[in-house]
Amino acid sequence: MANVTRRGVLMTSAGALIGGAAFAEEGQAADPSLMTDDNNGSGVASHDNRIDLIRADAPELAALGPHAVGVRTLKVVHPNQINVAKIAKETIKPGAPLPTYDRSLTLEIWYPATGKPAAPGSQSYPGVFIRDGKTQVTLHGAARRDAEPDLSAGPFPVIVISHGYPGNRFLMSDLGENLASKGYVTVSIDHLDSTYDNMAAFGSTLVNRPLDQLFVVDQIDKLSKDKTSFLSGLADSDHTGLIGYSMGGYGAVIVAGGGVTEAATKLDWGAPADTLRVHLSGSASHAALTDPRIKAIFAFAPWGRASDFWDADGLKSVKTPIFFAAGDQDDVAGYKDGVRKIWQESVNANRYLLTFHGANHNAGAPIPAPIEAWKPAEGLDFIPAEHYIDAVWSNVRMNNIAEHFTSAWFGKMLKGDERMDAYLDVVPNSEDGLYSVAKDGTHKGDFSYWNGFPKRTAKGLSLEHATPET
């Protein structure tokens, strides 16, 4: 059976965790205006809950782009959806209609704005829940609340961001701000039944995650055509990307074409009353999820393959170009039997796999643990910071690497920028690259170092590429 474990994440009968993590300290940077040592000897983090930190050794494309960034909060409602969480708690008589409800989704939307960019860390996000679902904190970044949209260079491609179980719309807020500064409208979802302060039965996440993702694409599309909306002239939903972490990655793989197995629909700890059959591989309902507006996906540690939610036949239907990122020590989604296997078996997709060697499930996605998460929380048998951090890698370092590669991937796939190929087509093992430059800084003919990575910094990583078989 499924149950909530020490990190508040799902443990399957096979022992798989969802959404948890391990332990780590954050990184350091030479410029104290950007960040300070997270471990200051007092046991208290000192980065002031910054989501926009850029280390001195960050890869090139992690840097903020030319646009000022605005941010707005929007609520949308998906009416008459099957109430999986209620079904999981009640006995439904055979043949009786399944209960429904309206799914309210809160969105955080970042976008290019007029005026000069705000100073890093000068803007705030108050009232953000952390992992315990009770403590509210203030995060700091560079997006101005309700800033005037910059329509002069629009419309801009859209990127939808989908958190894990549990999570919230701020778990990957660094990507929201960072990509918006480069000319994207980024839309991060609070998934009902799956947030820190509203965590319900896991089956709801299994069924609703891909449906939420596609509903939000629809809503942004409609608003972009509504002349009374701030998204009119700003959002180009015909060029949409999707970022998902853990269960968000699970949803993204389903949206990309990966229908679930028959066995996955029958698990006693999964979705009740056959409600997961809507995503069954080969079904008409799953085929209907294909959305040509979604041109590319970036999936951090997508959960599901190690628990046999997909098989090789189902993953053959993945056609949307997809960039995977994972830690090779992932004991939640699995690596060899999990994320790497999804990458290997998605044989009909243009796909990449970025591996953080030594990292666990939190590779690349979560923001640094807020200061308040570094102390015990009532009701949890673990320190909330464990939900965000890694035992080996600095969150900020991983965030910067993720910002670099999401910028390259979506720059190529959503904007058609062929210059991004130089950052994607690299030697598979970062340790094998040769840093060979002339005195004037130009690359010599035998240069094979990872483009964009400063000397001595392309360490502990690999990037593999595979093209479609058909």
C-alpha cells in the first residue's frame, strides 16, 4: 500500500519515494552581492531566501537575460473533474456515478516587463508555504509584482512549470524568473491535492497531473486571445514548453505520449475506481492528450518507470522532444531502472539525458531550502530542508546548471535559435572535454570543453543525446 513517509512523500509497496531528498549545504560565490556562504557556522542559512542566485562559476546561459521581469498571480478553475481524492476516501457503489468537483489552480506567471530590471533579491514573495504545509516564508528575487508587460518584442513563447508531490508553484521559481528574463512567459502551477498545504490522496496526482498541465496550456491560450487580458500580445501559446519535476515530470511524459500500463491502473495504492485508465497506453482518451502547441519538454527526475507505470511499448509513443535531467543516485524515481530507462525507451523522440553524478532525486529542480526549513517542524519526523537539498551538490550550483540547459533547450526548440546547438552538442562526459584556448580567448581547433562552462567547472556531469528511430 501507499503511505506517507519521513519526507512526506509516497512510499509504494516496492519502496519508491516521491518528492523527497537527501542532505546538503549550499554553495559559495565570490561576489557577496549575489550570494553568501549558506553555512555560516551558526547552522542558519544566510542567503535570505533568494531564488535568483547566480554563482561566480555558473555556466554562461544561467545569467539573467535582457528583460525586466514582472509577475502576477492568477486563479483558473477546471470544472467538473472526477474527484479522485474523495473516491479514495469513500466506498463508491458499483455503477454509481463518480463524484466530481471544480479544480481550482493558482498560477504564478512571470513575463518580460517594461522598465529596467530590478536589482537581484530586491523583490519579495511573501506567504509562501514550505514543506511542513504550515510555515509561511518570504522568498526574494527580481520580479516586480504587477509590472507592465513589455509587448514591444512579443508575443513570447510560453513555458508551463509543474511541481512534484508535494510541492507548490514556487518550488522552481528560479526558472520562472530566469527564463522570463530571456523572453518567455513562464506559468507555474499550484496543483490542487498536491501542494504542501493541500496534500490529498496520491491517486489524485496520478490522474490529474497531465490534465492540469494541458488545461493550463488551454487557459493561457484563451487569455492570450482575450484583448482584456494582460497576456494579449504577450503570450504565444502555439510555441509552448513544459517543465516538470518528479510527479510533474510524470505528467509531462504522459503528455509527451507515454501512456501508462494496464498494471498501473490496478494498483491498490494508486488511483481508485479505474480512474487512471484515462491515461492507458493505446486508449483513445490518452491519444487525445497530444497537443501540437507543446513543442518541447524538460523533465527533472520523472517518477514512474521504476514502479512499472510505463513499459517499453508505451514509451515508444513518446514523440515530443524531451530533455531529461536526473541524479544517478536517485532513490525516488530511480535512475538505471527509472529516468535513464525512460530516456532509453523513448526511442521515437529527440531526447537528451543530463546526469548529475552523485546526486539524488532533487537534482536541479528545487530552489535552495528557505532559512526556516533548516529547523525541525511539528508534525514531521525530518528536517523540512531535506525536501529541497542534496547530499553532494549545492542547490544553487544545480539551479544554475538547470538554468543554462533549459535556456539552451527552449532557445532551440521554441525560438529556433540554432546557436544553442553549441551548448547541447557536447562530449558526453564532462570530464573528457579539453579546455584549449588561445591567449586572446578564442578556442583552438582541439577545444572540446562543454561550451559555456568556465575552465575547471564542467565536473560531475554527463549529457547524452539520442535521435528518433523513426
